Amino acid sequence: MKNTTKMMKDDPHLTSYLDAPWAKAPKAYQNIVHEDENVIVFKDGFPVTEGHLLFVPKKRQRRLDITICFEYAWEWGVKGICDYKWDAFNIGINNGVAAGQTVMWPHVHLIPRRKGDTPNPKGGVRHVIPRKGNYEEKNDKKKKVPTLVDGIYYDL
């Protein structure tokens, strides 16, 4: 296994999911919520909301390896709604540095959402680009809508 600090500076591409920070963290086993022959699921080390999980393929040889993670995340998200743990959810992947990926092993985020966790959830994942989340803004210039920009909400 690689030295994680050196890896992130010199060689960001991992050869195993076991080299990733979530697997190398002290007592990482305490953050595992599921494991089978294909996927391991960790609690996110920097959760956006309570219940934020990472679905990590154990290998990355075929497209199916990451596709299974999306399927698991969807199923867990729906189960969380049915069990009244959250109201909705986002599923996403940061693929590449320009998309915000910092750990170069594929992984899928399940981010549970609850009513009121953001002033205006309309647009969902579109909010990753500042001022692009609310596509109705352009049609109604008089309407002020809380918009997240660099971690601060503005009425734009």
C-alpha cells in the first residue's frame, strides 16, 4: 500500500481502494457500514449531512464495478426515505480534478436531504456551479432566490 500523504502530492492515482484516506484512517473499520465481495460502504469523513455515505468499488476493471455502487446508493437512499430517516437524497460522483475529485479511486456519494437543510433546494446538483442552480431565476428577475456561493447564501 502507498503512503497516503505522499500519494496525494506525487501520484494521485491509487492502485487499490485500500490506499484511499477513508480506508487508511485510524480505526477506519469503525466507519464501514457495509461490505461484500464487490463494494465497501464508508461513512464520509467530512459529511455534508447526517448519513452521508461513500460507496466504493473494490476493483475498477469494468464499468459494472462503479455501476453497482450507484445501484447500492439508490437502494439505500430509497430505504432511508421509506424508514423516515430523510426526505430525499442526492447521489453523485466527482470524476476528475475539475469536478472536485480529490481521492483518485472511484466512489459514489449518497447525500441524504432533509426539508429545510438549504433555503432553496430547487435545482439540486446544479448548485455545484455558483449561480447556475436555479434555472427559473433568468425568467423572473424580480424574484430574489437564496443561492449558495462559496458556502454563503445570497439573495440573487
